[in-house]
Amino acid sequence: MTIVLIGARGSGKSTVARELGRRLGLPVLSTDRLVEERLGASIASHVAGHGWPAFREIERAVVAGLAER
């Protein structure tokens, strides 16, 4: 089973994801954490140096990789 949560920043996606994962016994993945692992840096520092469009390209690639699983 795969559940994908989409929403605005600060809308509670991570909180809901953790609770769903706990109740359903499912792993929880955070695209932000996966992007930061890929970058080897925080999102904030990457955006400061490269801009939002560059971040969004990497974010899209990470999400596409998850969709292929």
C-alpha cells in the first residue's frame, strides 16, 4: 500500500504521515529528507545558492524515483 500526501508547506502533512505510518505499520518517507540526502545540504542552503527552480528539478527527480518503486 502506498499513500501520498500533498499539500502546502505547514499544512500538517508530516504529522499526518507519521500518524498514518504508526497506525498502519507503514514506512514514512519525506521527500524533503530524501532531497537533502541527495544534495548533501539543506534545502535552504541549496535554494540560497541555486534558486527555487534548481531545487524543484531535483525534487521532481526524487519524486519520480519514488513513483518507480
